Amino acid sequence: MLLIIGAVLTIIGIVFFPFLCIGVPLLVVGLILIVAEGGRVTKPPFPPYPGYGPSPPYAPYAAMPPAAGPSRPPDAEPASPTPPPTRYCVNCGSALTAGAAFCAQCGAPVQR
């Protein structure tokens, strides 16, 4: 940080050098700061990574778990078939009975 301040003051001192009462003191202070900071420019190195700790002991071979069985017991009943979805009239929106050719509410023909 002192190096940067010293460089800035040195540049300002050179710019204002014609005005000796401002330029010379700034130039001198800037050069002193640059010289004082000269040996401390480098940052200290990072400490090395400590590494991983010892690994916990494991058995040399672990047996595989048994294979997963079927999702439902074999003696269970098969799922009942789902009923067909209810259809609705496109004209009036009422529910249609299964196999109807016309709507019971408005008489519109059922689209197949």
C-alpha cells in the first residue's frame, strides 16, 4: 500500500515540480515511501494443505445385498381394471351415458 501511495506522490511531485514548494516535498515523500516499501512487496506464501486424515478401516469385501423382490406379493389379487373415462357432450357439457348416440339433455349427436 505504501508503494502505491509513494508512486502516486512521486508522480504528483513530478507534475508540480515547477512549483518547488509543492513538487519537491511530494517527490521526496514519495521516494521515501517507495524505498521503505521495497523489501515488503511480496506476500507470504500460503501454508500447505494439511492433507486428508487416515481412512477408516473397511472389510476387504462386502457382500452384495439380496436382490429386491417383486413390488407386490405374488398371492395378491391383480388390480381391478379402471372404468372408461366419462364422456361429455360437446354442445351442452352434460355427462353422456355409455354407448349413447345422442345427448340425453340437448339431443346433439355424440362424436365418436
